[in-house]
Amino acid sequence: MADPSAADHSGQVVIVTGAGSGIGRATARAFADAGALVLGVGRREEALEETAAGQPRIAVHPADLRAPDTPQEVIDVATERWGRLDVLVNNAGATKVMPLADTTAAGITELFDLNVTAPSLLAQAALPHLRRGRGAIVNVSSTYGHRPLPTAAHYAASKAALEQLTRSWAMELAADGIRVNALAPGPTESQALAAAGLPAATVEQIKQEEAARIPLGRRGEPREVATWILRLADPATTWLTGQVLTVDGGLELT
């Protein structure tokens, strides 16, 4: 596996949302190890403190990104603390099993508020600072952002929206020197399934079924995904924008 420390983010200021567990926690720690100053954002303060434990370069800010004023608040916290912002990692997201027969307006709104609206408003609030430093945005999508996911179509649709935002923002912001890319991980070890309200037995069954479908024979580890988030944000990656990189053990090929 590639070593995230090979990417040099010394002196950069990075915001990572969903930093309390899984991919977000691994990403925050990897950026800190690579020399960045990191603001980890999430809803659970205790989980964020675990992310920051032993990591003096990580500060935390508990907040609900679905609240209207939170995106601007998050950007202000980072820039007032460190005076700049170089990278925004839109990692926070929710998954939801919602077959068409059980679909509700509230269920759709809940998914899109966190998976689409919050990243959009964070990027909007970050824009003046990213322009100043010719920074980067990395959106965390999913392999299901571009392949069907029966019984969770609206989750897949929200990630498809995020991928299209990535492409469109890349075109829109290229003249400012801001690069926008997305990473689309496959099934990765995290608390997302449990957070979706699924019972433990169902979660374990889903994990086994996913691993069986992945050509490399296993689910991903958060640090494996974090490695590529750092690569996409790396200042040395100067000519890559508007791309969606799928890291899923070959699942996309099936």
C-alpha cells in the first residue's frame, strides 16, 4: 500500500468532515502525519477527540453539517485559527436502506442534506480562501455513485450528484487554479452500516456478501482510502482535476 507520508502537506490547512470514524478519521490522521494542520469536523465530540488523541496537529469542531449556518461556521473556525485554508475534504455522509416502496420525502431530504447540500455549502464558504491559495477540494463519493444499488437508490443518487458536482466545479474553478476531484471507495470498514440503523446480524451479513463480490476478496481499510485522498489533494498533483478515482478492490469491474 502506498504511504500517505510520501505526500508533503507541510504548512497546509485542511478541513476533513466526518472525521470521527472510518475514512474521515484515517484521513485526518494521515494529513497530520504529512505535516498539515487539520480541523476534524463531526457530530460526536467524543469520537473526534479519539481521532485527535496523540495528534497535536489535529483540532476538532463538533457540529451538525445539516444546520444552515454550520458550513460557514466550520470554515471560519479553521481560517480564524490558522489564517488560511488549502484543502477541503467533503467526507461526511449518510447511507440509508430505502427501497422505492418505502421511500419518503423526509428520507430523501435527510440523505441529500448531508451528502449533497452540506458539501456544496462548505465549498461555497471555502471558496475565497481556496482561491487565495490555489487550493483543492476532494469529495468522497462511492463506487455506488456510478453503479446501481437496489434498495438504496437515493443514497446512490446522492453520490452520483456529488460526482457531477465534482466535474462541474472543476470546470468552473479551473481558472482560479483550484483543483476538484473525487474519490469513490468501495465497501470500507466503518460504522456507516450500523449508523444507518441496521441490526448487527444484518451488518455482518452485508459485509460478508460485499467481500464475496469484490475481486480482491475483502472490504477496504480506511487508511487505504485515505492514502488516495491525500494523493488527490497533494500540491504536487498539479494537472489532475475533475476526476473520480474509484478505489474498490475491483468491484467496479464486476
